[in-house]
Amino acid sequence: MRIGILAVQGAVEPHRVKFENLGVESVQVKTPKDLVNLAGLVLPGGESSSMIHLLKLNGLWESVSEFVHQKPSWGLCAGTILLAKEVISPAQESLGVIDITVVRNAYGRQTESFISNLNPSPNWVDQESLEGIFIRAPKISRLGPSVKTLFTHHGDSVMVREGITLASTFHPELSESNKLHQYFLSLCQESR
Amino acid sequence: MLPEMKLKTGLAEMLKGGVIMDVVNAEQAKIAEKAGAVAVMALERIPADIRKEGGVARMSPVDKVQEIMGVVSIPVMAKARIGHFVEAMILESLRVDYVDESEVLTPADEQYHIDKFQFKVPFVCGARNLGEALRRIGEGAAMIRTKGEAGSGNIVEAVRHLRTLRTQIRRLTTLGREELVNEAKELGAPLPLVDWVSKNGKLPVPNFAAGGVATPADAALCMWLGAESVFVGSGIFKSEDPERLAHSIVEATTHYQDAKILAKCSQGLGTAMKGLDIHTLKEEERLSERGW
């Protein structure tokens, strides 16, 4: 099984290390041909406006869109903004694969970035809390009827799942725990 | 790593593989964002103009910084003078996302840099070599960039600094424990950081390139030499077609390994900034000599 990490820009390397720790090969996705034979795709944190700009070159937007509508994907921070059905503040184009509305930079600027413990929802596999690193993070302001919350912070959903699509507004790739990466791998495995 | 440092280096992590552009006003900031910049750097004058006009170069005027923050959704960085912790305090209170304690501005303190651990806002600092990089990290910098030679349009100094850093890091990984104390003394760098680099073979914070990037090929060269992102200053707004060049440098930074894409995005760019031969610059004209 091979996992792709969208690598037009952003925090690519920490995900590669996580998958390597879990014994899974990952590849950087920069052009449409890089999407061949992947079991799933990670859309990492970064700057969503810059990523959209780069995705629009070389036909990558269309290929990634096709991929994430058929196969497992996991958006983190900017990646969540890319996967959302609706983006506000400011409004921005997106791939529209998960039925949520995302508010960009909803907690404020970098001096408002923070680390906090997250509470698992009953939909999650265990009841342990998890470190959440939020960097100029977006907020999920609306969840569609088939979207399930996996983790919350002060009542806000910060990690959600709809079918084979995951979205989180924080950065587990910068924390010690591998468990969310493990969860994504099992999701990819199940849907092969 | 301290939690504070995780947040500071975390933002730098998000900027990797991207281009950070120098801007002096809102109009330039909008051009930069539209071209795909991951962040903009607010400063009073771009380095090429500082070089030409002379005088004291300071932090960008507060209203300019606010104006820039008001028009873009990407992170806004701003430069403060070396050692001028009050400029940094002001920039932090404006809620800029990163402060660049920069040799491009006229130093305010010829002995000490800012104690960057006292701030919540993260700092980036310039370095020419490993010792300088580790001294800045020891003071709390969360990102290192090469100094290069700002405003020269000449990539030679950035290349020198990237290569020096890489060679010195490689050397550290070959040394035994008993050699590290002496090495720390030679480098003028804190031993725990020297030890960390010798074990991990890289800097403990992200390492970006800056100073003299004028073309898409220059940006790609920096990426090949180990830079994780690229700062572009005078190169863009001193060129014939800034919008187009900005766009091309962004594409070249992502696709730095793909010569076909590089050739395509180097087409039809018009004239790049003229640039300076480094050997014609007197020592006092070299911005990279500022800081220590």
C-alpha cells in the first residue's frame, strides 16, 4: 500500500516520517501522474490560497478532485479548507468532497496559535484525549447530516469524517502520537 | 521541544516549499498573494532601494504594516532592526505572524541580537554559516534563512551560505562525542545545539534561502541546495513584469526538480533585475556582514 502526500507546498515531510514509522511507503504528489496506484491521499497543512494556485497549474486540480471523490483522503488545516464543500472568510474555491463549511483563520493570527487537549467523541475508537496543535487554524462551522465528529475542542468539531474522507483543523503530524495516521491507514486498507 | 517552540516552528513548517515575498504596500501584497506567495514580508523599502538611496533603514511604518495585514489572508511577516527589541514589540502588538530580525535594515545594536524567547511571535534570522545559525537559534529564532546578499540580484552569496551550512552540518555528523565541545567552541555555538545537529544531521528549525534571488532558476537552485522555502526581495518588484515573475518563481520553487516545468515557467519573463557583481561591493556595502 502506498499513500500520497500532496506536495505542491506545505508540511509534507512530517507526514512522510509518520508513515515511515508505521512501515508504509509514501510519495510526494506534485503532478497528475504521481496519483497512480495510491491507496489514499493526504492534503497537508500549508497556505490554502497558495496550494489552490499551484493545483491549478499542470492539470493537478482536476486529477486530485477526481481522486478524492473516489478514494480515501485526509485534509489537515489548509487541506481541510481544500476538501470542504464551502469556505468562508474569505470565500474560496474548494474541491467540495466533504459536506462541511470552514471558516479560515478563525482563531486569529499566529500569536493566537495554541496547543490544547482534544476530547474524543463517542464516534472515536477510544476515550483517550489527544494533543492538538492549532496553527492559524480554521474552524468547522457547519457539518452536513452524514458528517461524524471524531474530536472536539471546547465544543467545536476539530476532526470529522464523512465516508472515506477525514478532515482535521489541527496538526497531529507535529505531535508525538501516530494514532491518527494509523487510523487513516486502516481506512485506506478497508476501502481497497 | 518547548510547546511555544512547537507553535513557532510549526508555522514555518506550513510555509515550506513556498515563496515569501518582500512588499512595501498593500498593492504589492495583493500581487504577491495572487501569484501564490505563502507569506509576505513587510518592509520600509526593498533592499535594492535601501542600497541605492542609503540612509537608515528601519521597521516598516505601522500604518503600512496594518494596511498590508488588512488586504491579504496569508501570513504577514515584518522586519525589525538587529537588536531593536522595541520594534519587535511593536510588530508583535500589531499581531504580525513572524518577525525577521534582519541585517537588511540598519542594525540598532552592534553587540546584541534580540532575546527572542521573550516573545510570543516567532522570529526568523539570517545566517551565513552554522555557528551564526546556532547562535540565533540559541537566542530563540524559530527559522533560519541564509543572508545571501540582499538587493544584489546576485545568487552567489546565498549559494555560498547554503553550501557552507550543508558542509558544516555534514562534518558535525562525522565527529565523536569528545570532539563536540571543541567544535562548539570553534563555532561559537551552544553545545546542546551542536550536539543535536551532530545527531540529526540538520538544523533544529526550518532553513530557508534569501538574498539575491532574481529568477525562477535561482529559486530552484536554492531548493536543490537544501533550502526548504525561498524569500524573494528586490527580484520581483524590480523586474519588468513583477506579476508574471512572482507567479513563475512560485511554480519553480514547487517543481524545482523538473527541468521541463522550469523551462516553461522561465519563458517570456522580460528582463530580470540588473544585479550587482559582489566583487565590486566594498565591505561596508555588504549587508551580509551585519550581525555576527
